Amino acid sequence: MRALLRFRHGVHPPERKERTAALETRRMPYPPEVVLPLRQHAGKPAIPLVKAGDRVERGDKIAAADGYVSVPIHASATGTVAAVGLWPHPDGSYDQAIRIAVEPWSAQAARPRLVPEWRGLSPREIVAAVQEAGVVGLGGAAFPTHVKLSPPKDKRIEALVVNGCECEPYLTTDHRTMADFPDRVLLGVRLMMKCLGVPKALFGIERNKPDAIEAIRRALPGDIDVEVLPLTVKYPQGAEKMLIQALTGREVPSGKLPLDVGVVVQNVASVATIAEVFETGLPLVERIVTVSGNGVRKPANLIVPVGTKLRDLLDACGGLSDDASEIVSGGPMMGVSQRDLETPVSKGTTGILVLTEAEAQRNRTYPCIRCGHCLDACPVFLNPQLLGSLALKARYGEMEPLHLRDCMLCGCCSYVCPSHIPLSQIFAAAKTAIRKAKTTEPAKAPA
Amino acid sequence: MDLGALLLSALTLGTLGLFFGGLIALSHKRLHVWEDPRIDGTVNLLPGTNCGGCGFPGCRAFAEALVGGKAQPAGCTNMGKEQVLAVAGYLGVEAGEARKRVARLLCAGGTHVAIQQARYRGLATCAAAKAVASGGKGCSWGCLGLADCERACSFGAIRMNRFGLPVVEPDKCTACNDCVEACPQDLFTLMPIDWKLIVQCKSALEGEPAEALCKFACTACGKCVLDAAPELIAIRGGLAVVDYGRIGTAAPGATARCPTGAIAWVEGRQVLDREPVAGSVVA
């Protein structure tokens, strides 16, 4: 494996991390109510185990995994279940969620270990405990971690890749995780290497986080082979396939997984979470969220109970400024705008950004001038200009042979477009339409 | 210039031309496929819009079905009575009886009754807005009002009203299904025009939360269930659901006590710009 430490194409958006990069993570006070959606992870939604009126303690399992690609959900605060029903979901729809009225005075009571001690467990038992603890990828996609830790037998895995890039502007959760809890991160690396049975771990961190690189390097234990590689600062360096190319020089073929080139990629926040659940014995009930943007008065990196409503989270950060104009869940490149402050933080929420009118930069859209900037930006080498014009004409059938499926909606094309065409939004809509057409075919039947 | 070479090439090419010409003429006779000339004749009488409302993939396929006796002229949803009779006369078959179907919108939540939680200022199509927090409309099931259906309709049957809701003109609607496919919220459904009892809401919320987002939302109060014929309406998933298998028993009285007006008795065109009833309350 030869490290190139970079990938081709991509963009350089302003980083805008300065407001939170140096702020140590701190805990936010418990909100009066938490709302835990049953669908917080990729895969099947969890099945609720509680009903209105039940008393639950922090860490109690309140919803069970439905099958293998699914994880349970645990109460993030002690309290009483107020209702199980529809609630605004971070994706903009309404979905089933468990609402818990929090008892503030007992919310952090110590309790016996719920996750077993990892020493003495076999790799398979660790993986099972990881699922039972509700751990998912905390980089945003929320794919169940235990699935990634149990690759099929016929695939040879050579290395674990730890993703500490955090290439999205504004976000500093991974940065603070590495700087504040390097020992925890490296315990997580050790556990994951044990599960996967790999001899080596490659730790990719963008060069703009020197304190994180320093902290991880200083905490490196002598008995496991972890190589810390500082990477070129470029978006989307944290995308799985880009990271693998930068660290190993290997390209993941279209339609294939990192497994196919012999690596497993884990986000640094997921790695730290694995270590945390085994250290504390408490399942995944909280995560670090960056609250930033010029529209928020006191930006912060907060440890937030999963299910905290945006309203309570923003109140804990001093509230909104007068010129706040848009709230985004996730980073500015791939995040989703939110419309309801009642929406909860889920396991996959990396940050909450409050943008002012000036930051949001809403520009008028002009017709495509075929300049080709989007082709030079696309990290997976698609032709966004052609795909975009096809999508606007609803010619979805012609988009699939042009590898629309490889598009990960990173937003580079939208970012560079001088006509301000919202290409990645168009592709998101096209992907949904194609999925819908596939599930409803054949739609027309003789009357 | 050598005259011989000139002659030779003309002769060679001429012979080749004759040979292949003969081959084509021969194969034209030998491999001829006979097609009923009435198919072409019928295609000329059909509207030629290829809308698919008849259930066949285009007008030619419908013409083949007509000639083959697998369809009746009235199956075309896009022809007037005279045209239907003309086709029937040409083919010497019965015109048949068509059940007029139209696209119905399962939402009455225009901008005057449904709250908007955020302003959507991106690309002005429903599909794109759906990808961003459901376009900012409070009700995540409702009409996004950006006219994807109006653009999809080839017959000019859909027009957005002043409250941002698409109104379907039953006379122009051919039930071609294009709007059904275009709507990212799945709000259109094709139904016979004589099914008059329609629940114009898809919100799965019940009671006050539903009405807080839209004054015309179905709150699942169940009054229509009591007022309608037995088993005609049931409450399922936060909505009143009409069992169209029993539509024969439906009467306008079922809508009388609806506190929000979500369930409507629709004669012809859907009225999507009415004002909310004053003092409407949720029981």
C-alpha cells in the first residue's frame, strides 16, 4: 500500500471551523423532554418496547433491533415515556418516535454496567455487544457499526482505516474527540482491530488539525500498529472512497465496497464511541454535536443526549442571533435544512449550523453555460452537467448508465457552479424518483 | 483517360446494383408481413397523444387491441363522444361504455389553511423541495405547491389555483397517470368520476396536532364513520378511509359533521379554494 495522502478532484471550501475548533467539549444540561426516533440508523427501524406511562432509566433499552442491519435504541435520560407516536424527523418527514419526559434530578444517576467488560470477550462477543449497545456510524450516515465489523469470510481485510478527516466546513466534533479523548479513540482502534483481526490501522487526519494529530501521536500505544497519516486539506477527503485512495493508493471500483479493496473504514467518532460504551458500560445515549454558524450566539462542541430537540440545544448555546436565517443539520455541504425546532438530534447528527443570510449565500440560478467546472470538481468523475440537464427533463432512465448511483451527493458540483445550479439537490431528487419508479412498476394497468 | 476503365467500373457497379436491387425486391415479396390495414386506419382516427390513459402503451397499441377485439373505442379517455362513434363506425364494433376516470388530489391544504414553518427558496420543483425538509410546509404529507403536476400534464388539465393547489379540470383529464407519477408526495390518485366521497388529506397525524398544521386536515375524529353507511368509512392510520368497494352506499350526509372539511362530496371538479368554516373545532 502506498499512501498518496490526497485524491483527485474535489474542492476547497472555506473551513469556517475557527469558532469552535479550540472549544473543549462540554456537557449540556438535560432538556425537559427527549424524543427518540425509531429510525436513527440505516436499515430497518427499531421496534418499540415501551408504552406511554412506563418509567425508564438512562441506558434502558426502549426499542429493539429489527433484524441484523438494525440496532436497538436506549433511553438517553431517566424519565417517563410520554408517548410513542409521530414526531418531526431530521429528514423532514414525520416518523414514529418515543417521547420521554425527563426527570432532571435523577437523570445522571450512576447505575450498574449494561455493556459487558471487553477484556476476556471474543471478537464475536464484542461485535454482538456493539450491536446491543446501539452503536452506529457517527459520521452522518448512521450505518450500524457491528455490520461493518463483521465482514464476509471470503473477503480478506488487510487494514482498518480510521477517518479523522472531518472535511465538512464548520464541524469540529471529530477534531475535539481526537484532541480531548485520544486514549479513548485508540482503545476503540484496538477493539476494532481485534474484531476485524487486522494487524494494521491507518489513521487519516487532515493537516488542518495539528493538535489532534499531535494528541493521537502522543497517545499511540507501542503494541499495536497504528500509522497516523496527515492528509491534504480538501473536500471531500472524509468520503470513504476518497480516504481509501489517499491512504492506500487503491481505488474502490464503481458499485463496490471498501471491503473489496481490503479495508474497513470507521469514523473516528464511532471508534471513540465503541471505546466509550465499553469503558462506561452505558449504551450509546449521547454524542458530540458541533453547534456553530454566525446565527448562534455561543457556538460550542456539546455532549448532547440523543433525542434533544433543536430548540433545547440552541437554547443551551445562547439562542439564535437576530439575523439567523437557516438551520442545517450536518455540515453545509451535505447537511439537510431543518424546518421545525421540535426536531430531535439523532445518532447521526454531527452538527447543527445556524446560518445567517450572508452565510447561506442564496444566489439566483442562471442557465448552465457548459463551463465544465463541475466535471473538474466531481471526486467520482461523473458528468454533473449532463446528469443535471437530464434530471431537469425527468429523463431518469438515461442517468443510470451515466453512473448516477456513484454520486454520493457531496455537493462539490453545486459548490463550484458559477450559475449556482443546485446540482446535488437535483440529484437527490432524481435518486428518490428513480427509487420510487422501481418500487411502483408497473404503474399502469388496463382500467 | 482510359475509356475501358470507365466502362468497366460503370458495368461492375451497374451489375452489382441490379443484383442487390433484385435481392431487395425478392425479399420484399418473400418476407412480407401482412398487417391489418385497419390498424393504420384506426391510428389515424385516434388522438395520437400516446397518453396511455387507456392502459395500453400508446395509440398504436390501443389500435391493435381495438382491431383484435381486446378493447372498445370508449376505452380511449382522450376522445369526445363523436370521435368514439367514428372509430366504432370505422371498425363496425360497439362503442362500448367508458367509465370516466379523473385524477383526484388527496390534499386540500392550500397556503391559506396550511402553515408554512420555513421558507423554501431553492429550485422551484416539488421533487427538489421534497429533498430539503419537505419544502418547509408544516404538514409533511401535503401538497408542496410547486406545480410538478401542472408541468407533467400534457393536456393542460391541471392549473395551480391562488392557494398553490393543483385543480384538475375533469373534462380535460384523460386519467393518463402522468401527474400521479410526477407528484413526489403521492397525492394524486385516479378514480371514477362518480366516486364522489373523497378524503382530501393524507396526514397521518390525529386530532389537534393535525389541525395545528392545517385547518383542513383529517383529525381522525370519526364523525364521518358514524354518519355514513355501515362499514363505508373506517379510521386507519390517522385518516378516514373510504372503502370504495361499498361506494354505492355513499351519501353526501357523511361529510355533514366533519369539523375540518377534510372529507368532501365532490361533484365534477374538486373545489380546492374554499374558505375554512368559521369556528371549526376539534371534538
